[in-house]
Amino acid sequence: MVPSEVRGEGARPRARDAGRLGRDADLYEGDADADPPGTVRGPKARGGAAQATAAGAGATGTGSPGGDGEEPGGRAAPGGGHRRGGGSGNGDGSGGAAGRPRRRRRVLRWSATVLAVVILGTAGAGYLYYQHLNGNIKKDDLNLGDSKDRAAAPTPNAAGQTPLNILLIGSDARDSKENQKLGGAKDTFGGDARADVQMLLHVSADRSNMSVVSMPRDTLLHLPKCTDPKTKQVYQATTSLAMTNDSLNHGGPGCTVATWEKLTGIHIDHFMMVDFAGVVSMADAIGGVPVCVDRNVYSHTSTGHGSGLKLEKGTTSVKGKQALAWLRTRYGFEDGSDIARTKAQHQYMNSMVRQLRENATLGNPNKMRKLAETATKSLTVDDGLGTVKKLYDLSMDLRKVPTNRITMTTMPWVYSSDGNRVLPKPDDADKLFRLVREDVALDGKGKKKAPKDKEPSDPAAADDKIAVQVVNGTRSDTQEPVGGRATEVTQLLKGDGFTQASADGSALPVEETTVVRYPSADLEGDAWRIAKRLGIPRNAVEKSTDVSGVTLVVGGDWRTGTAYKAPADDDKVPSSAKLDKGSDTKACMKVDPDYSW
């Protein structure tokens, strides 16, 4: 996770943030002038308001009474008043012209008191509303898979920054009357929810670019073992291929996260999930998102299938149910399938990002309040994003990425044997995931510089003293593991003098490329020595707390033979991964003529 902006914040705002809430109370509560001057909402939340006093003092005073010199209750203070500091004995008599300064001072004192009360009250109300928004957010566990299967966290760059990976999930749950009506499937009320939209959002370590990778909902995979955090029910790993959208009903969104990590090897920091009703309300709150079709389209079949989307040729700003229909449309676009649907979703998301950055919605307090209310009610997130403050910090992180550096694509795929489902395309899908895992920008800009080799601080032991475990990682979702591969490579090492090498057959991880891992600096030299002997590049030698000693994982790139050939360092995106640019304002979906009107 990013060390700076999303983690580590509690639900209680710091004084600076409480002050911001007080200052921008119109953003959350409407017009701060709505209450009469004597109405103080702060004392109920005196603890929160008190923390905001210092920050509130710097507020703009929006909606604060007192500038007109009126006191609480509408009366001036008695003529005697309170004298301070002995500076009033100047022969001013009973009032007259010299008495007015005293009145002005009294008025200013009372005005300051009123202002302080309003600031405290507004800050208190802001804090209460902040807590209200926090209460809207639904939370679930991040990863429900076995801890040993977690993907390793990325190594920070030279500046100490790490990439940010967030899994976006669209649920087709029919768990409410509204979701049931929007889903249109009358016989599935209360049934298992499925993750029909899955997008991995990757933000580079330096926040210069963003990549989004979609996975078609009908992708066939082996689902991992997951445990439902609420019921404690254990869902065993599937022995046969299952559709990836089924991962959601194996314990919750954390199982969808575990499924992605198992397939891609990408460490996922957070997830965000939204259902049908959430999409509709969010689209309404945003105020519409422009989308384009190259001819009139009506998504409807003679058997009653289709999203019901009906648009005229050209650009239309869709919101509410129409936006949901756009995101769900398969029948209507060319190549009518889940693949076409992911492309339409990319167009919507790119357009929405531009809309939010350019539209006045973000500067309109009432619209912003509605968006905040709607967003918090619509989302289910992991605990790491479980407060408004954390979501706000995340949004600020995402806004650092220029629109022209946002790139979206769909996982390279091939049809399954029956032609009704898809599989990750061998090599191409693995390569795309590697680029994301290694934080390589998909737009081809800012090529990552190869790190210079740095000699380990602790030299290697003698070859016959280096203990190394060899693990067979040749299994993938499309290929079975090569039997006995760990033993073969172990014998190869022993023949070269590494007599302490041993094969570990207890685990069969999935590893795209061969890698050497070590747990601590004192074993780094040993790991490098093993890699050098086998011809494994040094960027494939990595520190990991998941191993207890030097561990060689024989990957899918070394299924046969005694000589390892390192894959070419090619950072070009596979041609099968069609890219959609965030800055493309002319993107337009091609409509199937059979669904035109």
C-alpha cells in the first residue's frame, strides 16, 4: 500500500480535517445560515468540536452571524460592561462620543463570541456528519484466501513509493427490491451474488500513470480456497474450472481478490464493490456521463434478453437506469459478448473521470454533498478504505494521474473448447500481468530503467554449504504442472556442487517465470549465487517473508531441459490487449446492425 496517503488513518478526524469540515459545512450540511444565530448544534458533539477549535479559527466564517453587531438574544450588553486593563478611565463621562469605542469593543467581543460558537457548532455538525458518512460505508475482509497464497507486496522504488492496486467489483446481487427490479431476473431474488464486473486499477508508484485491466465475467479459472468471514464456511479450491464471477459467492469480495492474486501474482491493496442500485444512484449524483454509439441502438432480443438500452446515434449523457443499461449491455454492440461489454465500460469510466474533473459538480456544495452521501451508501470496501478520510485521500492520490496517462484494456483471452466461455490467453495474459506487476506503464511512456546490480552486503557461502529448497511452480490455469520438475532441478544443482539442495513437493505454486527468493539480508549472497549458476537474471532474485530460506521456484518458463533461458526483457504490451485511452474524447461504440432501429 502507499505509505503516505491511505493507510493509518482512524475514523476520528484530525483537528485540521475537522476544521475543514467546519469550514466547508455547506458541502455536507447545506447552507450554514439555515440555523438562527442562537442555535448551537455543537455542544452535543463538544468533544469533536473542541478538537476543531484551533483549525476552526482559520475558517472563512461562511454563514457566521455577528458581522452586523447583533448579540445573542438581540440585546446590547448593559452600559456598565466589564472594564479590562485600566484603560477606560479617560474622563469619558457618561457616554457621548467617547463612549462609542466602549460599545464597539463590547460589540466586537460579543461578535467574536458568537463567531466562536458558530465555528464550534459548525465544526461539531461537520464532525457528526463525517461520522454519519462513515456509518454509511459497508466493509468486508480484503482477502479470504490462504495467507500462503498471497501475492508478495511490491518492492518500494528509490523514493520509497509503491504502486497501488485496487480491484473494482460490480455485483449483480438481487438482495433488495430495488436491485431485483433493476436486475430484471424475477427468479433470482436473494440468490448468490456474482462479480459480473471485475477491473484491476493499477496506479504507478510515482503516481504518473494508471492502468486498468478488465477480466470478462465468463473467464474460466480455478477458484482458490476461501473462508467466509461471517459464517466461517470454508469453500474449497475448485478442482475443475469455474467462471470467475462465481468467486463472489465463495465468501464475499475477498474471494474475488484472492482469485485475482492467484491468477496474476499482483498484490492487491484494496477493493471497492458496488451493486445495481449503487450504479444508478451514483450516475444520478454525478449528473450524467457522455457516451457514444455509431448508430441507433436498442439492446433487446425477441426472447426478452438485453439491457433495454435505447440510444440515438451520436453522444448522449446517460445517468440513472440508462447508465446501468449501458454498463450491462452485451446484445447491441459489435462482437456482442462480455468482451464488447468491457470496452463499453471502459468508455464510460474514462468519460466519467473527465466529467468529474471538468464538471462544476465538484464545485457545487449541494451536488457534492449528494455525491458524498450517495457514494458512501453505494460502496462496500475493505477496512483499509473504510472511512471518508481514507476514501478522500485515495481520491486525491488518483487525481494526481493526468487523464492522458490513463490506459484501459481487457485481459488477452481465447475461447474455451465449447466456444461459450473464455480462458486467459497463454503467454499474452501472463505478459500483461507481468507488466502491471512490475509497474510498467501500458501506454509505453516513461520506460522503467533497469536497476543497477548492487552487490549483496553478505557474501555467499561455499556452494556445498548453501541450503536451497527447489519448488515446482510450473502449474498454471491453462497447464498442469510438470511432474518431478523440482527433483530434476535439484539433481542438476547437486551435480554442480550444491549438495544441500533439496526438492520441496509440498506446494505447487503458480509462477510465470523462474525466481529465487530469500528471507533476510544474510542469505542474499547465497540466493544470488544460485541465480548466477543457473543463468537466472538478478531482477528475478527477490527478498520475501513468505520463505524461510533460499528458495528456487521453477516457473512456467522452464518446464523442460537443464539450461535456463531467461525471457527477453520486452515491455511492449501484447497486441491482443487492445488499449482504450483515458484522453480519447472521440471513442464510440460500434453497434451491431441487427440491434439498430
